[in-house]
Amino acid sequence: MSRIAYVNGRYILHSDASVHIEDRGYQFADGVYEACQIQDGAIIDVRRHLDRLDRSLYELDMDSPMERGPLVAVLREVARRNRVRDGLLYLQVTRGVAPRDHAFPKDAVPSLVVTAKSINPAGAQGRFEKGVSVVTVADNRWDRVDIKTVGLLPNVLAKQKARAAGAYEAFFVDKDGFVTEGSSTNAWIVTKDGKLVTRPAEHGILRGITRTVVLDLAAAEGLAVEERPFTVEEAQTAKEVFITAASTILVPVVRIDDRTVANGEPGLTVARLRSRFQEFAERTPI
Ligand code: PDD
């Protein structure tokens, strides 16, 4: 079966899909994106993702490419045409095509691209059962990482450093030694006395949709939560460490740099949260 992409109003073969060389996303990373999980034939938390997209567009003074209703219809259609039951939807909006000039163009029409791909659930299951390793890197990003822009070069370099070290993720560390977040995930620890700790979303991280759902879930489970920064050492000596993202939901971290977390096995809290995640996520059937 051929993959299909949505590009500016048309459903076309993925292999033929393209945007213009003067698209500002290509030239300036002048664009924003969302990635949503598809699970068992439903898009997870699409409302929250599109709320965050609206916020990203607003922060960059960029027009929305279409109203919410038609946009959800496009997302569902792309998932449907690609017959994705479990996978990932990717949506990107850029400021559009215009002759290269740093300042905003006057009449550019935003470009909208949507793709969908299936993900083999076995990979995710393996990561969940065994846990993953993480390396730490200096956080050298700009201070508007709350905006989900396609300008991801520091994240790309961080992830590559992880891969080169045989690790799954890289934790960014700020100049005071506190973990901000992963290169494409939010970071959490469980303290020895069972408190969930994650950095406040107001500064230095992306407010992850999965993070928001896990906070709701933790409250419902009666787990104590502290939104505060934590150091690399606190993470290395924590009872549990895990990461969250739409692409992976919850994944236990069992090693940070050269130190094993707890006994090197995934912990019980992450398993409990993961098993209940579905009850708190919103499902939009394809
Ligand atoms: N990444 N922090 C960063 C830097 C991210 O890129 C992401 C998501 C998250 C988690 O956010 P959410 O729970 O909304 O997925 C945190 C996506 C999956 C990506 O870039 O593919």
C-alpha cells in the first residue's frame, strides 16, 4: 500500500510530496508542529495538541492554516488513507512561501503538511519492559522552547549524541545542573518517598501533552506531585526515572550516563501510570 501525505489542500503520494524551496520552514525553520499518537484506531488527545498548536501559532504571530473542524478531518483522513491503527500523526505549519527575507512576508499563505506512519508496538513494548539509557548534554537552546517550533537543531544534535553512545534519549541540563527535559520527551523522577517530580512547564521545557495527562492521572491516583527542577544526581539516585512523549507515552529510564538508576529495572510507578494512561487520554476515532 502506498503512503499518502496531505500537502496544502491535496492528498498525494508520500514519495511525490514536496514544498517549494522558498518555503520559510525550509529556509528559516519558521514553522511549528505537533506529533500525536494513534492507538488502536483513535487519535490520542487531539484537542490538547491543537490547543497547543494554536498557542505556538499565536506566539509566532502566524496565521492558522484552517479552522479546527476541517483540520481534525484532515488528520483523520490522513490516518485513514494510510491505514494506521497504531502509529504517529505529524502536522507541520510554516509561514509559507515567499522570497527570502528575514522579516515576515506580507501575503504569505501558511503551508500545512500532515503525514502518518505506523509504528511497530513491539519496539515500544521492549523499551517499556527493559527501560532505556539516557545521556546528559548541556542545554544550549533558546529560551522559547515552550513554543513547538520545527527549529530543532540542538535537539537533533542531542539525540544523535545519545544514539552514538548507544542510549535512547538525551537529557538537557541547564547551567545550574538541573535537568530541563529530554531532546523529544519530558523528564520525571520518583523520589525515595514516592513523590513524582517534574520540572514546571513555565520555564525551560515544552509543556508536553503526555505530561499534562500524567499529572491528571497522578492526581486521580492520589500520588504526591512536585513541580520543581531536579539535578542529574538526584535523578541518578532516584527510586525511578521515566520520560513522557506522544511518540512513546511513558518509558522507564534505567541508566543516566555511567550510573544505573535503582536496581536497573523499570519501576512500579511508571508501570502503574502507563497501564492507566488510556483512561485519562481523549480518543478521537479515525
Ligand atoms: N516531541 N519535550 C520536547 C522537546 C519534545 O519534542 C516533546 C515531544 C515533548 C513531549 O511532548 P508531548 O507529550 O506533547 O509529545 C517534550 C515529539 C513527540 C516529537 O518531536 O516528535
